[in-house]
Amino acid sequence: MTHKKTNILFLFADQMRCDCLGAAGNPVIKTPNLDRLAAEGVRFENAYSTAPLCTPARAQIMTGRACWDSGVWGLSGKVPASMRTFAHDLSDQGYFTGAVGKMHFKPAGGGGSIREPHGFQKLVLSEEVPELDELYEDDYWQYLDSKGYGHIGKYTHGRRSPDHGIEGYHAQISELPLEHFDTTWTGNETIKMLEEHADEPFMIWGSFVKPHFPCELPSDWPCPYKPEDIPLRANYTGKPDVANEKFSMDKSAMGNALEAGWLEEKTLREFAAYYYGNITLVDIQIGHILDKLDELGLRENTLIVFSADHGENLGEHHILGKANFYDESTKVPMIVSGPMVTNPGRVDSRPVVLEDLCPTFVDIAGGEIPDDIIGESIMPLLTDTFLAGKDAVCGIMAGSYHFEHHHAHCFIRSGKWKYMYQFNGGQEKLFDMEADSLEVNDLSQQNPKECESLNHKLADWFKDNGAHWLAHNQTGLLRKNLKGN
């Protein structure tokens, strides 16, 4: 080693549930390498994506800022090129900063370039759904084209169907063999970047597209899971009551899933088996990356963080996908292993959020954490097992593509309570997470005072963090009909 700075290796999955780990008690899934990482570090069992959708979640990781600050509310948003990210800060501290795989800092099309660096010194990209005119800028497509698979085009990660929808939640077999599969490519490119920069302090982000739908598996790699072995929990019934759903985004998701037939048990089990299979493939590549880190003699001086941008409902609450505040969608895996972690092998119940990663990386690098971001460094939690954590976690979702007032809803997890609020119509949900961890029994009508108290806490959170327009200035209550900023 020629330097004393702590390296940072950020390993990342897309749309991975927090409970899809052997270390988290999942009785079916095989994740031996992530389990090993957890045994050597700390697993945060209450890690949240407070805007559980690909683009806003990644913007929060990059900037430590909330949606209203970054301007990234949904899939149509993009981080402004002028906005400072942790990559800028680490580059200034003398780190090599590189990113491999799916970054999704901007939507496909819509102006700008998928190659906007946002502070990274090197990008090796495999974007999930590049537009046809952006394929030539995508490193993974270029690789596939060189191997004779360029004709697959924008379906390199699975067929969603021409209407970008109905086939997405069916199990699929890829045209690609394991050798050329995206998960393999991302693992190999991450290893290559490690090898190239082993002699200097580095921050490398290895970001896998999978297990994000469509769930396809390589043509020569049979799924190791049987559909009948996939657990379906009590909050899946296959029979949604769409008409009586309170929240408009959930109502839309339920209706789409029902119409497409995704909630039929056979279809859902097959999809879930492939979803599990893709997680195991990611785990295999993470094992290769960790082995290379050991081979290079870098393990003792490298902080390794594993997480995801959001979860996946897998039919629970009658929903496929994400963009809601049920635990299946909003909770993510988070494992941290490295030289500053005390009492390795522990499970930490203190809540953390994705916005905390940006200041944590800056903190590790010795930079100055901006005082106007919402995230907080979790470095103290790695070294002090007795320090109190956050007393509450709050978040907001305002639509799939941009700010949509009729879809805007928020949540707070405080103590045993989880409270959700939809601005349009003032709809509420309340769950006792100690007695009802599956979030089946909405207690909002029976507990109006608790709802009012949590509503006030949410309003205060918005005010304290620069979103006064989301709260009523006089009473502190959130508005019943949100009209926009």
C-alpha cells in the first residue's frame, strides 16, 4: 500500500428487498457472499429508501439531498450537472472516483447525456433502458455488439414488451449466456477498475442492474429456485380490493397488476423464483469482487458498503414494484464492513437512510460535510454501538415520473408507528409495526390522535428541511389538497 486513506467500495443492487438475504433470515435464498460480508461487518436492519424509486433514490445517495432540493422527484428527473455530489468531494480529497454499471442519474432521452460524470473521473455504464440513440454511449451495449449481440438493442436487460409493460413481470430466459450477462459484465468491470487503481485511494461504485425487473436469467444458467418453494406471506392474497384503496399510486399499481395477471399465484411464484435467482447471481459476482480485493491486499484498508435503491413488493399488498412506503418497497439491505466497524457480526436496529451515504463517504475521505444537506454521516454508528440513532425516518413520493400532486404522499416511522399520508384528500394509513409487521391492519380510524401527532411531526420535518410549501404555515398540519410548489 502506498497511501493511508481508507478506500471505499460501494456495491449496489437495484430493486432488492431487505429480507432477501440469508443473513436476514430468509430460509430459501442463497447469498453466501453477502452473508459473509455481514458476518465481518454490521447489517443495518432498518435502512430506508425515503423516495423508493430508481432515479430519486440515486439522486439522494449522490447528493445527500431531499427531492425538493435536488429537483429529482421521479423517473423523469435528473441531477443537475452543476450540483455537487460525493464524487466531487472525494475527487478533491485525492481519491480516484469511478462508477460501473447502472447509474440512472438521468432518464433515458429528455436531453443531456447518460455520460454526464457528476464528479466521477471514470464511468463504465450499463444503463437499464437506454434510448436507441443512446445505445452507442452505453459501454455494455458496445461490449455486446463486439460479441455479436448488438441486435438485442434496448432489451439487453430483458423484454418489457413493445408497450414497456406487460411482459416485465413474467419470468424470462435471456438470449445471453452467463459469460455475457449484464451481472457478469458488471462484476468483471468492477474488478478491472479495482486492479487499475489498487495503488491509489479509490471510491468505486459497482452498481448491478439486477434484480430489477424484467427478471430474466442467462440462457445457460438454470434457475436454482423452484416456484413452489418461494414464500408468499400473509399480506399477499391475489385478490385486491382496488375500489377501496385509499392512495392513488397504490390503486393504480394494484389495478395494473390485476389486469396484467401478475398477481396470479403461478405467475407470481415463477417471477419471484427468477427474482431470487438474479439476487444469487449478484451475490456470486460480489464474491468474485471480494476475492479480488483480498488478492490485491486491499481488504483491511477498504470500507465496503452494500445496499440498494429500493425494494420490491413481489405481490404483497397486491402490488408489483416499488414507489410506496410499505416495508417491502421502502426498506433496503445495508451492510457495512471495514476497518472502522466495531463488534463485527452485529445487527444494528438504529435507522439509517440512503441520504446518509453521501456524508458518510465524505466523512471517511476527510472532507467537509455540507451543512445544508439532509443526510448524516453514519460513521459514529460504525464505531459506537451505544450511540442513539435517529428518532424518526420520513420520506415523500410524488409520482412515477415527475411531481404529481394527485399522487404525492409521505410517511414517517417513529417508534412502533408507521404513518402514511396522501396530500390529495388527506388520506391516512397507520400501522403498529410491532404488532403488525406485515402492515395488514390500518389503524388510522381507531387512532385519530396518534395520526394527528405524526402528521405534525411530518409537517415539522418538511419545514425544518426547507420544504415549507408542503406544510400549513399557521397550524403545522399538512395541506389537504396539495397544489404544488
